[in-house]
Amino acid sequence: MEFAGSHILSVEQFGRADIERVFDVADSMAPYAHRRKITRVLEGAILGNMFFEPSTRTRVSFGCAFNLLGGEVRETTGIENSAIAKGESLYDTARVISGYSDVIAMRHPVAGSVKEFAAASRVPVVNGGDGANEHPTQALLDLYTIGKEVQHRGGSIDGLRIAMIGDLRFGRTVHSLSKLLANFDRVHLTCIAPAELRMPGEIVEHLRARGHTVVESDAMESSIGHVDIAYSTRIQEERFASREEANLYRGRYRLNQAIYTQYCEPNTVIMHPLPRDSRAEANELDPDLNENPNLAIFRQTDNGVLVRMALFALVLDVVHLVDRYEAPVSWYTGKRFGE
């Protein structure tokens, strides 16, 4: 893959070598993300952060990543706050905003919309999630986290045993992560979901065609006993026709410390793309897991900054210049990110 000047729209752009390249660059971003050094390599550059669907982590993470490289961020949030609400096309919006920006991160509720926007953009566009379709940067940060977690335990992504739990039909994070995992060897994926919310058949068949094992189940407890990663995801209420329909499945799979202790191996890593639905009727990851050292959900969010910094540096072709524009940090002496 040629990163410089490219759009990042789909995980299907990435082969194994591309993934490993992103992860190597992400590792090199740690001193800046952890505030041990600063770099101004993107000083003067502008990120157009365009989020037409609700977001906290992804939107702020993109902005933080760009700021940590020395760039500036301009944001648009919500369709109602944009000219699209007045009938402006994605084409016209792309032509205008790309004239104000050096790179654009975009989220939109309609599948394929970010690709349509990118086709008219004059600068690289990074997909921050397009409907139920894809979320490539989330998948990359999830896989980066998986690699770090299993490496710490003496394993690797090759041979990974992972359970994906919850709304696998509409969950774009599990779609994208599954496609990335297909680039590795001997993955054993257990898909745990109600029949109506099963992983799309084309993804299951793609994994099997690449030599991986995929098992489908609707029972969580009996399916999480021999996995390295338990990856939970919420019911994607915004993708259903009504809240009442989503409520049919809400709270179906709840993981708490008692269930974890009884059914999981002692070092099983717990992951979730967030937000986790903490309402009583859902509560897919119980707060009593917060003190479990294998709960990796906040390590995921920290890693998201590293991965998005790496993507910006690659797309804007400044990886080789980052340390040339670095300086010591004079305003912070504490510890961050579990140091």
C-alpha cells in the first residue's frame, strides 16, 4: 500500500505488511502520546474533523492525534449544524472543506458515504465510521491492542483465539476487525450472537476461505472458556427500525466478574470498542470488572491515539521527519498511561 496522499477508507486496503507498518509507526509515536516529548512536524497543517454522527472517543482521538503532531483541528459536528441540512451535496461539501484542510477525518451514518465524499475531496480522507459498513481506524487500534496484550502473555496474533459477543450484524467494528484478522494465520473466531444478529455470512465465509476457523453460537457462557480475547460490543440501537426492536436483544449477553471467574481462562483479555452501555437493562460489561487487570478497554482508547497519529504521519508522509521537529516537554512531570 502507498500511504502518502492516500485515503484510508476500508480495512480491505491493508495487507499484513501494511498493518505491521502502521503498528511500527504507532510504536514510535509513544514518546509524544505519553507526553515525554513534543513534536511540531505538522505545524501549520489543518485537520478537518467532520462528524455527522454522534461520537466522543473517535472524534476527540482524531483531534488529539493531530494536535500531538503539531497540527490544528477544525470541527463540524452533526448534520444539523452543517450545510448538508440545507440540501448541500456530499460532493460540494467535500470540494469546499478540502480547500480548507490538509487531511479530513469523517464519520457519517450512511454506508458508503465517506467513500463518496473522498471521491470529491482534494486531500486525503480517513474514514471514522460510515453507518453499519466499516470503522477501519477502530479495527486497527483493536488489532494493535490485541497484539500488545497477547504479546505480553507470550502469544501472538497468529493462532489467536477470539470471541466476538453481541450485535455482530450491525457492529461495524467487528466487521472491520474480522477482515483485518484474515491477514494473519490460524485465527479461531467464535461469533456469539442471537440468530437475528449473526455475523454477516460473507465475512464468515471470507475468514473460512483464508483458512481460519469460525464457530457460531448464541450461548455466551459455554463459548468463552478457551479464548485469548473476549470482545464485547453493544446493541447498535441506531441501526434498528425502533428502540423497541433493539430492546428485544439488549442485555442478552452480560459479562461480570463472577461469570468471568467461572467460565474464562485466568488471562482472558476483555475488550470493547466503547461506548459500553451501562444502563441497567443492558450493562454488557459490568462495572465490577473495572478492577480486573485483564480489562483492556481503556488501553484500547489510549492506543487509538497512537494508531491515528501513525496514520496521519503516513498519509502526510512525515514519518521520517517526526523526530527532527521534536523538543523536550517542560510543562509536565507526572505519569500517564499507566507508566
